[in-house]
Amino acid sequence: MNAKITRLKRYILIYGISRAICKALGRMKLPYVRSLKIRRGRSVGLIGCGNFAFSTISFFVSKNQGKVFGSCFDINSENASFFARFYGYKQAASLDELLKDDLTKIVYIASNHATHAEYAMRVMENKKSAYIEKPITVTYDELVQLTKAKSKYSGTLYAGYNRPFSRALQIIKSRLDTTAIHPFTVNFTVCGHKIEEGHWYRDAKEGSRILANLAHWIDLSVHLFQQRSKMPSVIHIAIAYSNPNTPSDNISFVFTTDLHDLIVFTFTSRSEPLEGVNETILLQSGDITAKIDDFRELQLWDLNTYKKYKFRPKDAGHESAVLQPFRTTPSRNWKEVELSALLILFIEKMVSNKSSNASFDIRQEVETFENATKAERSQ
Ligand SMILES: NC(=O)c1ccc[n+]([C@@H]2O[C@H](COP(=O)([O-])OP(=O)(O)OC[C@H]3O[C@@H](n4cnc5c(N)ncnc54)[C@H](O)[C@@H]3O)[C@@H](O)[C@H]2O)c1
């Protein structure tokens, strides 16, 4: 009990009172509590009514858009009913009811990883847009199929990789000198959740923690590379495993590129972090040095200046990422998301083979992928 109270107090300080309470309520699923917002339209659908959909997706949509909730679906009907009651979703629906609901324009997908791509394709087929939580797909073939669906149907695809939307990243990007090709040195050190055997994340069909967690920082690296006018041609990847039996836990890997970038990732998950996922990011490029402390603080140095930014509540970019479908400003470029998905799947394969060294040839990988999507389209 004491640990729960300590956690709640820390969450209130980090996330603010309403989101901290929301995170706690989402875990308790009390039958009688409901949110107090007024109803306005029914354009938002949801597949997968779990913790993330409760304390992040529905929380931020409701906070910014009011009650725009149509149908929600979960294979666990109690979870869906809880969402309908708490957030005022019009109905805890079957998948077909949700897909046929004409008022629904955007469907958030926050179910288990292995279902994301298939649900996204069904959403697109039904003339709606899809917001896909990470990972976008768990296999290469699914990425090919999803790309084919994207070119065939008119709906928009959004990706739930949130860190590029954080204020810390926005500030850093505004300070990068993109007129020259300065190499990046970046160090990501991440304390992830301790995930027990038997948790659905551990099911082989859901992919490893590369897809489930490290995808965030791999994606962020691709986003940083895209800030320059030239992409590297090749990313050399070296992986160090601490335990070959659980290869994607307690792992380090390094990217070096032909543009002389050096990106280091360390992911540790030996005990449960009291305050949730905790990360530090050190970045150097040109004259800029930046240090992000868990998206609660950013320190930024260049040759002559120093500035410290505090983010209260913590801002890892979740709110802005979730609100992409409602913004008039451009969302993440989907080609960039596709490239990051290809790199993530490449590293996933390295880890499943327990391989330590490989090179990701960007041009060749993109060309092969484009040929595969063309071949698919012409079939
Ligand atoms: N962006 C982030 O920072 C972040 C953080 C946490 C989780 N997530 C992602 O959110 C998603 C959900 O994670 P979570 O932590 O909420 O897990 P969770 O276990 O709390 O929720 C998953 C929900 O999906 C439902 N579900 C399972 N199989 C389903 C199926 N076939 N069809 C429909 N619903 C199904 C479950 O019943 C459950 O309600 C995952 O993709 C996860 O990676 C993202």
C-alpha cells in the first residue's frame, strides 16, 4: 500500500494531478467512476481498451476535443464497457459495428502488437483513418500489406511514436544547424518496465522488446537523421547482449554511419522503475550539446549560451502525438515512419538471430521494399 501511495505522489508531481489520477483509475477499473466532460460529436473510434488507451489516448483526446467518442472495441468486453462508461464512448461495440459506424472518421489502435497492422488495414478499407500505436507492424510482410492499403484507400495513417512530438525535441530541432551535415553523437539510456514471463508482451507473435519498446528510440534516431539535408547511405549496427536467453532485455547497441554518426542505445529492465519508463538522452551535433532528463528537463548549450527548460507535467510528446489527427499542422511524414519501421524490423531480425553485427543499407532496403509493394499492388 505504501509503495502505491509513494507511486501516486510521484506521479502527481511528474504528470500533474488529473493524469496521475487517470493512470490510477485506469488500473483499478472501478465500475462507478465516470469522466465529467460534455458530449460533442462521435468521430473517434478505439480498438484495444487497455491502460495506454485509457490514461493517454482517451485522456488527451477528451481533454482537448471533449467527448468525440463513438464506438470502442476490445476482445475483453468488460474493458470496452468500462471505457464506454468512463469516457462516454457511444457504445462498447463489436468490431463490425465499429467499422460500419459512418460517423467514425479516425480509429485509434492500441491493442496487442500482432493485431495493429490487420486492424489498420480493415479501418482503411472502411474509409476511415487509423492511428496506430507502436509498433506499426510486427512483420515485414505486414508492412508491405499496410503500405499497399495506404496507397489504395483515401484515409490517413498516423503513427504513435511520441518522442519526436515532445517539446524538448522541438526545441532541439529548432537549434540544430541543418545547413551543414554535422554528425550526431547521441546516447539513449532507458530504464524500461520489468516484464514478467506470461505477460502478453512475451508472446513470440508480439515481437521482442525491440518492437515493443526500443522502437521508440530507433524511430527517434531516424527522425533526427531526417533533419539534415542528406541521409546516411548505411547504418552499421553492433549489438551487445547481456543474456542470450532474454536477448532484447538489458541490451546495448550502437549505430555508426557513413556520415560519422555515433548513436548508442542502452536499455535496462532489471527492476520495475517506480516512476514508469525513465530515460536520459545526451545529444551533440555542430555546436549544440543537449541533455534531456526524462522529458522533465532539457539543458542546452552552444558555444556561447546555456539554457535550462523544465517540463511540468513531463512531456514525452504523448499529447501532441495523440492529437495529430485533429491538427492542421503536418503530422509525421509517413515515408519517414516507413523507413523507421524497416530499420526496427531489421534490428528485430538481428536480435531473433542473436546476431551482433550487420549493416542496414538504406537505399537498397528502401528499393527492395518499394519493389515489394509494387509487386503486391500489381498482383
Ligand atoms: N507510446 C507509448 O508510450 C506507449 C506506452 C505503453 C503502451 N503503448 C502501446 O499501447 C498498446 C497497448 O498497450 P497497453 O499497455 O495499453 O496494454 P494493455 O494490456 O493494458 O491493453 C491492451 C488491450 O488490448 C486488448 N486486446 C488484446 N488483444 C486484442 C485483440 N485481438 N483485439 C482487440 N483488443 C485486444 C486487451 O484486452 C487490452 O484491453 C500497445 O501497442 C503498446 O505497445 C504505447
